[in-house]
Amino acid sequence: MRPGAEPHSSMLPATDVRGHPESGTSQALNDRGRHPDRSSHGIPPGATAGVYLAVAGLLGAGALTNATSRLIGGSADAVQHVWFLAWLPFALTHHLNPLLTSYLDHPLQVNLMWNNSTPFLGVIAWPFTATVGPVAAYNIMGVLALAASAWTAYLAARRYIQTWWISFLVGTLYGFSPFMMVQASGSHLTLVTAFTPPLLLICLDEALVRQRYAYWKLGLFLGVIATVQLLIGEELLLTEILVALLATILVVAGWPSQLARRWRSALAALGVGAGVFAVLGAIPLAFQFFGPSPLQGTTIHPPASFVGDLLGWVVPTQQQLLAPSSAVALATKFTGGFSEHDAYLGIPLIALMAVSLFVLRRQRWVCLLAVLIGTIAVLSLGPNLHVGGASTGIRLPWALVGSIPLLRDALPDRLALYVFLGAALLVGLFLDHIWRLRTGWKWRAVAIGLALAAVIPLIPIPANSVPVTVPNRLTSTLSGHFHPGEVVAMLPVATIANDNAMLWQALSGFRVQLPWGYLIHRGLHGESSVNLVGPTVVSQLTEIGQGASQSLSNGSSAARAYELRNLGVSAVAVGPTPFQSELVRYLTHLLGRGPEWAGGFAIWSSVTSGS
């Protein structure tokens, strides 16, 4: 690029799409404006969003067709998200703090900002929660999240790709990628709701390259987007900051002279964005770090427990339609469990990425995009290299990055999200290059064939869904036996193995408070823990609810009953569960009397004053 030439509109390429030196950004933009390819017009963005929504609906049809009785994903995380979506409108309409609760882990105050409580999604889902219930609201939000993520990736791609169907392909590769579908089947709504990374890519492009908007407008948009992501899921916000920092370093290293006169405006936009974020995010962050029950110390997950596997990029999982049984068997050995096996790119897509880089190698920004993709891919492998589920002991860069406060709580394998966005853009640029410059039908057939070869191995099966267990006459039973806000030991104890008690609480309109819950708890020394640190009676009830046997002596019975009452419990209710009879037998001995039966529940009222 000649001295003084402006960077190209598409993230600073040094040459035009034919590999010839550019004559300047202004001329390139004018040429594009006067000679658009007819295929670049495509269909309106709203219609594109409708197509994505239809695709998302098909992939979530297993739950949508039974929206009030099935859950997308179906793990304990799904019920937890149902609870969060129901909690926000309940808290606000009852003048409670939506960021804190004693309705779980009573009498403690649970800090929900440490629990992915997604208050932003709670607001968006409120109309659905109020009309069709929180279970259906969760399913609807899961489908909308997939469509919104694909659509914002499409909007970002349109900045660099002129051909409509190729931009649509980029959105599809990102929004319905193996990452998205695996996380959807794993009930991780906060990760499926990934529409902000493409929006932040647009912000980065505007801040460092195009600068077509006043710095304060860009900063305002950036601050709002960051706050929205804060209130959806902080893990994604932290990794977005990491990826944006890496991208900025590469851009600055690639074009130091061109950016020398742009840095003031870029920093001003960043400053405004930080200020807006500080104002809008002040209250939730203050509650998180300075409110009741803040967490500190160790992370929930060991550093090498949820990491990418080197073979994960080429071995399909059970979420792909075209997955040989031998490949699925190999994928089950990867570290972290199925819900984190989210990095499958497939050999055809990887090969097409390599071809794209080779053909477009004279465009400096394409090379830096490839470097960024590779860097993120390496970071996603975690602190030690894993191959086929086994650790090789080879240290990787995440060992350093993962030691940074807050980032150490991010799971490295989830960086694969950004790999899919980068891979889709890289391949989309190459296909657009062929489509626009080789107008003969043979070359366009080649472009379509390459796109199909990359996409077909990634075709997913619909997201997993499971039925929910809801007792008959749930609301009337709880309303008829318990006062509003009464502390009830509803069993089984809500854990990652079974959190139906939380579901029943939410579906009953939070009639009662619970002395436990499936949450990130505060340990004895303030550390994070998924295991509730409680008295012996809680441990015994948890074990019985999971199939273990427990016995009580006369002396221990009184001690356990005292522990239960000391939690503020005034009543006990055992709901339908495979081990209901064992729990009833234990509690009958513990409380000295049998239960009353109603609506499938075994109920003991008034247990505050002894047996």
C-alpha cells in the first residue's frame, strides 16, 4: 500500500480482491458503490431473519411442539434457566431485588449475579412467561437465541461480503454451528444467546477502520452492547474482551502507520463505551462484588476439566446428522462431557479455510484473520494439550491466560464460538471472491459446490428435549397447604442430579421458599461450589433422594430434626420421585409422624415446634 493510502473498508486489506495494489480506500468504496453485483442485493434483512427463525424453529421443534411439557436440552441447567426466567418478573412485581434471593438456600441471601441469572433475558421473556409459562418461555428464548445469533453474524458478514447468499451462509455457519447446537442440547441458554460477538466485531471495525460515526455514538452503542452481555452471561463478555484485545493487537501490528492518526478517535469511542458500561452496569456489578454472599477463591471447575481436544476439530459428535458410530464413540472420550464437545469444524471446512487463506494471502487482513482464528483455537485447547480425551502434558498458552482473575472462571473450550465466526468469515470471503470475479456458470457452480461440501458434514440433528415432571394440581396443592413465602423443605433436594423442586417452585408462582437449590453456592471460606454446604440432615436427604440408604437412631433423629428447623423450615413436602417412599420413611422417623397426601405430595405441616 502506498504511503498515505487509506485502509480498505474490509478491515484494512493491502490489496484489492484481485490481488492488485489498491489505489486508496475512497476509490475502492466508490467503485463498489457504482458497480454492485446484482446478487449482492439479496432479500431484506427482515426476511433473512425470518428464514433463520424458521430454521431455528425446526431445530427446536421437539420442545416447541410441546412447549409447556418439554424442555430443550433437558439437563438440570434447563430447569435452572426456567427458574431464572420466572424469578425476575416475580421479584419485580413483588418489590424484591431480582439480583438477590432467599427463595433458594433460605435463610441465606443468594447472589444471583454469580449464577448466570440472565436478567436481560428475563425481561425479554417476560411476555412469554406471563402468558404461556416459564417452561414455554425458556423454549421460545432458546429458538430466538439461535436465530438472533445467526442474523447478527449475517449483518456483520454483509460489511465484507457483497453476495447475499454467501453472507447468509456465514450467518448459518455461526448461528447453527456445532458449537451452538451442542450448547443448546446442553441447556446452556447463556451461550446459545451469542448475538453480541458479531455486533462487537462491527464496533471494532468502526472504531479501528471505518470511523464513519461520531466517536460518542459508537461508544454509546458499545457500552450498551457490553451491558446487555453482562446481563446475559459474564463468561461470554470476558472472552469477548479477550478476543477483541487480540484482534486489536493484530490490527495495530499490521497497520501501525495508518492507525497512528486514528487512535485518538478509537480511544475516545472506547472511553465513552467504558463510561456507559460503568453507569449501566454499576448496580449489578456492585451487588455482585460488594453485595451479600460474594464469591472468591477457587473456581468451580478445575482448569483442565472443560477444554478442547485436538481431535475435536475433525471428529463429529452425536449432534451431527452424518456422524459414524465410531466417530461418536471416540468423541465420548473427550474431556468435559457431551455438552462441551462443541468444536467440530470438519475436514472439508478446514480444507476450504486453508484454500481461502492461500488464494487471498495477498490481503494482509485475511492473513491476520487466519492468525486470530489459529490463536483462539489454540487457547480453546486449555492449559494442557488433550488428544482423544487423554492429556499429553504439553503446556499451552491458556495456562497463562487462565491465571488472570475472572478469566480463570471461563471455560477454554467455549472459545470455539469465535473460531466458528472467524472460519465462516474466512470461507465467505473466498466464496464471494469466486462468485463476483468468475461470473461464468462453471465457476459459480464451483462456489456452490464448495459451500455444500463445507456445510453438509455440519448438518445438525434437532436439539435434544426431554419431558418435564410436574405433579397434577401442583399450584392448588401448594396453595392449599402453605402460606405465601413459607419455608418448605420440598424434596428431592435440588441438586445438579435432580432440581425438580426448583421447577415446582417456579411453576407454582414461588408459593414457598426452599432451603436449598441447584446454584453456585458460597462455601465455608467464600469459595465457589456447586455443592450446598449444609447440616447433616441436608446431606442425608440428598443421598436418599439419589438412591442411597440412611438410617436414624432415636438420638440422631432429634438432632437432625433440630437441624431442619434451624434452617427456618416450617413444613416438608416430598414430591413425585423414584425414591419417594424411602424419603417418606426417613422423614416419618425423623418427625415422629406420617404425612398427609395431596396432589402426589407427602406433606408434613407445622414442623417448627418439634416432632
